[in-house]
Amino acid sequence: MSELFDLEKYEIGLMVIGVLTLLAAWIPQYFFRRHVTLPLLHIAIGFVLFSFIDFKPVSPFIEDNRWMWEKMTEIAVIISLLGAGLKIDKELTWKNWKVTFFLLAITMPLTIVSISILGWWLGGLPLASAVLLGAVLAPTDPVLAADVQVRPPNESPHDNHVRFPLTSEAGLNDGLAFPFTYFAVGLAMYGLGGEAWVSDWFLKQVLYKIIVGCGIGWGLGYLLSKVIFKYPTEKPLAREGLGFIAISILLISYAGAELLGGYGFLAVFASALKIKKVVQKHDYHTTLYDFSENLERIVMSLILFLLGGLATVLIDDVTWESVAIAIATIFIIRPLAGWLGQWGCDRPKYERAVVAFFGIRGIGSIYYLAYAMGKADFVEMNWIWATVVFIIVCSATIHGFSALPVMRWLDKQKE
């Protein structure tokens, strides 16, 4: 009789995934218009469950688990980048994108340098590990920041002076964190006084990979838009309303850039932007976006659930230095760097303050951390992982609870 209930981990895993996907759909409906941060709920569920079961498959310090974290978060980021690109309606002009470019050119480097200094000064990290901490916390997250981003395609957006910079910044800096991560890897492998690798890093990791990533993404986006919207002329794909074509777009764009040595993250975002621009107003954009959003919600729920389990593994490594860096990152470094990045922009001060504050940390940070860990040996990785996860949880809490009321207030100001 006991054989009837002899379940294996496979069946348990299927049950967990099924429940999580249901929660991913049900929780937003239940907490609609309530000041509740949904990512925090998923993390809390994972934390509670993993605290009571002796099942620790989430530790990144086992190679197979590290690889799992890297690939799982990689998928989540490229899905969210596709959705972010499909939402943006603004033409690619200096006037429209000026604030975004300033946030990337000023805010992002300032954030990296400031967090690196804190990691070295407070955390006692060597140079390579300190730079890694700054690099992985540099990107703002398109996965956890839905409440502060522009609305879905073909909807009339409110408050684009805030939502658009935050969406476009998150779409681009998730890829632009790669060069800084590679720089930290180079420091760990060679040091500043080792091989003359810095010039090679600049030429390959900065110039070549960024140009190829953006160029390939833009070109593939143009070709894919023709395939989707134009050919065959009598019955194009867009007329069929097949949402799963979103998977084809993100895989072709990402793999195409990576195969040529470019940054796939940038390619996916650029490809989505180009597809949106070739045919500006079309119902099929909404179909593609809805499919990618549903896919993102499922993947995000699973990752955040496991992130809660990871927190049970790392909680003992969280120190007062971790807490201090988290507070400084969320309340001092990002707001100041974000404010300086908008210096001279013709926007009301309250709009600039909101853009500066909502630099949400998230899934991209986990990806870069897992990726770098597989490339080089870094000192104090347990503490770095614990600090990064703690900052993500704090960001999900603070930004999550404040996003909805702040955005409502901004919409009222616009009206």
C-alpha cells in the first residue's frame, strides 16, 4: 500500500511548478490595487518552505546549481527585455533618449564606483571582488520593475517622463553591466599589474561586443518584422495572432548576437525596439507582449521562489556591513547618482527625484554573479552572494511598496 504514495522528487517538482504558476496568475488578481509587492510574496513563500524542509538544491556554491542560477536568470532577463522593448513607443532621437543616455553614461559608472568603494572599505574586499560587487549591482531590473515602467503596447501612456527613462534604462543597462563584470573577472585572473589585458578588454568587451550586440539586434529586428508583418503578403504571421513567435524573436536575436561575439541582452532589446518601430501601431504587438509577459511571470515566480530558498542558505552570511551597503545603495548611492545623471534635463524636480530613486535591483544581479563565479575565483563569494541577495530583497520590499502610490500620484499630476 505504501508504494502507492512513493513519490519521487520529479513529481514533487512538478507539483511545486504547477502551484507556482497558479500563484503567478492568482496573486496579482487577489492583490489588485493593493499596496503589496508581489515579488516579495514569492520570496517569502520560498523562504518559509525551504526553512522547514531539508532540501537545499539552491546553493550556488555547487557547480550544477551555479549553472542553474546562471541559465535560469539569463532566460528571465531576455524575456523581460523583449517585453520592455515592445512597450516603448518613442522614436530613437537624442531629444527622446537624452535622459536614458545620461543615466547610462553617468549614473551607472557612478553607481559601480561607489558600491565598489563601499565593498572595499566596509566589506574589506580585495579590488577584484569589490569591482564585481559594484558591477553586478549596477543594472536596474526590468523583471521586478513593472509598476514603474511604461504601459503595454498601444495603450495611452501617462507620465512618460518618468516611466520611459526607467524602462529604457533597465532595457539597456542589463547588457551594459557585462563589460564591468568582465573587468572584475580580468582583475581576479591577472590583477592590475599582470598581463596587458586592459586594452584587450576595452576593444573586445566594451567596443566590439556592444556594437555587435546592438547592430545585430537592430538588423535581425528589421528582418523579423518583415517576416512577421509583410510576408507572405496574402497571409502574414501577424494576421494569425500567434503569440509564441515571441519565443522565436528572443531566441534568434539573443543567439544571433552571441554567435558573433556580441551581447545578447542588448540584441534582444534592440530587436524588440526595431520590430516595434517598423510597424508602429499594430494589435500584434500586444499579442507578442502579452505572451512574453505571461512567460516572464511564470519564470519569475519560480526564480523568486528559489531565491527565497537561497536566502535560507545565505542568511548567516549577512553582516552589518551588508546592511549598511544595502541602505547606502538604495537610499544614497542610486538616488544621488540618478539625480546627477539627469543634471540639466528639462524636467520637474519631482520627476527627476522619482527616476533617481527607482533604481530597482533584481534578477540581473543574480545572473552576473553566477556568470562571474564560473569564470574566475573571487575572494569572499559567500559574503558577496549574501549581500547581493539581501539588497535584492530590500529593493523588492522598499521599491515594491512605494511604486504604486508614487506612480498614482504622478499620474494625477499629469492629469
